[in-house]
Amino acid sequence: MRRRRPDSQEGRILSLLESAQGRKVPLPAILDLRPRISQYSRAIHTLRHKHGLHIENGTEPGRPDHTWFRLIERTHYPTLLDSADRQTVHEVKRAPSVSAPMLFSEAELQGTARWEDVG
């Protein structure tokens, strides 16, 4: 399995989160990575949505300016494979839902005479 390049912003953030072994990583620690992380939010979004990693984030209680991130460990990361090696994900079909009661009756939904038509 091939992983993100370790010198990319995503790779450096992922290495930092993995080294914390499930502990919270404060945002300043991410911002202090060298070379500097210029778009940490984009990099974390990519790790979450393109590579399927579960990365939690939050703030310390009563301290909204103290943001942290944490990697929730999984046994493997199948979405870190290159696109050629990526497995196909099949869409889940849902059962048809029971129709909900209508807000308006059929009579109320029928067209009514407009003032232009009456005149």
C-alpha cells in the first residue's frame, strides 16, 4: 500500500497525528511543522474526504481558541491506495420510504383563478 508522500502537507500532518497515537494534537503543533503548513484545513479535509481517515477535532472547554486534532486509529487505511489500486465502492440502495402526509390537500394544490383571469 502506498501512502501520501511524506514531504506533502497531508503526509507531514498524517505523520504527526500518527505519532501522537490517538492523543490530541494542538493546532500550533501542526502550524509549527517545517516547511510551514500553509493550508492545514485543506490538508485535513483531503485526509478525511479523499483518503477516508477519521480525524476528530475540537476545542478545549471554555477555550475556543485552543483547537486540537486527533487521528482515530484503524487497522489499515484502504483509501490511501493509489486510484488504480482503489477498490470500487458500491452504492447502497435504500428501501422506498413511506409517503409522508401532505402539508396541503389536493384541492389546495389545484390552480386557482388569478385576478387577471377574473377581470
